[in-house]
Amino acid sequence: MRNFSSAEEDLRRTPPPLGVVDQAPSYRLAFADDDFLVREELRPVRMQLELLKPELLQQEAGIESTLVIFGSARIPDPVKAQAELDAAVNSGDAAREQRARTQLGMSAYYEEARRLAEIVTRETQRCGAPIYVVTGGGPGIMEAGNRGAFDAHGKSIGLNIVLPHEQHPNPYITPELCFRFHYFAMRKFHFLMRSVALACFPGGFGTLDELFESLTLIQTGKCRRRPILMFGREFWTRLIDFDYLIETGMISPGDEKLFRFVETAEEAWEILEHEYDLKGAAQCAV
């Protein structure tokens, strides 16, 4: 039995305003005053709320371990990529056809992300210690990750963020585990809080930001070491010259071992199996 009424009960019992005085903004309950909560001075409170809301809801859902899948929002489903190539060929636009051929090639990563999510969800559910897929909640590789978990009849998480060009949640996220952030910092915090591994697919600025922040946190000992699986050696080694970073002393020899290149979902799963001894049901907890 509660000794004090809850905030919800107090709000429900609040009588409607009767006069000029009780209609004044200053008279509103602080927690029910939207204008007050969005004030500049309340930023620390808003950041705390963004930390707390997803944390409490994931605790209530029993989520303890996650696999983060991130990569470009621009990598299409292979079926859509093939349809675009067919349309480009028929249009006679050479530049459009070249872009479409490139996108079709990149769409292989969509399929690997989908299959990795499906394998991890299916196999860890089977042994009773589920690892939940978490993505940024949008299209492309993010959609592929949530879709794979959906295909395996499992739950998955989407950490969406408000952007100038609105990002809508993809349809494969478990609705009660679809969150929306204003602050990138709080979103990144939630990516890593429960993660037992990170699968990084080709991507642009956002993907690079998340990858290097994770590597830096592990390199500096701010968070525990865990597998960082980078899909597509050719893409990553052409984009980033890791050997040159070592040669110039920008990173230390051995820092290149903080991550591993993989090409397929099966290869990534084998690494996770070995890292967390997931082959036997009795050793499934991570």
C-alpha cells in the first residue's frame, strides 16, 4: 500500500482551471508543464530522462544482452536494388545505371545483416539466453537487422533519433522496444550498455562515428572488450589505412586487433559462438 499518491494520480485529480490565476503557466505542475520541460536550463533533466526511459523499459522486458548492428541507411534490400537496376537500364540513363549497379553490389550487405540477426536471434532463443538485436531503427542495414530478428520470431530494439529529414522507424522493430532520442550521446550510450558484440557494416559519417567511438572506449578501457566485427574487408581497408595509422604512431601495434574483418553472417556467428561458448545450451549465458 502506498503512503503517498503517485504523480499520475495527482495529475488525474487536478481540477480544471477556474480563474485567471490558476490558468497561469507558473501554476502548472512542473512535471506536466511541457513549456517548462523544454527550457534551455532543463537540458540536464531531459538528458537524464532519455537515459532512464529506455533503461527502465528494457529492464522490465528482461533484456540483458544485445548485438548492435549498424551501417548505412542507404544500402537497399536486394530485391529493391534489382528493381532499380532494371528501371535504370530501361531508362537509358548511363549514370543512373552505374549508380544502380553499385547499389545492387552493396545490397549483399543488407542480406548478410538480415541473416546475422536471424541466426543470432534464433540460436540464442533456442538455448534460453536470448541476445536481442539492436539497431538505429531506420532503413537500410538497420532495417535488415530488425527484419532478421522478426524473421526468427524474436524481439528486437530500434533506437531512432530525431533528424532534420525525419527518420521513421522501420516496420520490423518490436513496437514496445522502439525508442526515440533527441540526444545522440544518450542514444550511443544505449547502444553499448547491454551489447555483447557490435557488427559494423559499410556506412558513412554516422557509421564511422559509432565505430570509432566504440573502438576508442575499448582502447582506453572505458568499457569492456567485446567483439567488433567489420563486414567487408575490401571496403574497410580501402576506406581506412589501418597499417598507416600504426606506421605513423597514431595507434599502437595491437590496436588493430580490437576488431576483426568478416565477410558472412556465418563467419560472424562462429566468432560469437567461440567468444561466449554458445554451442552448448548449458553455456548459453553471456
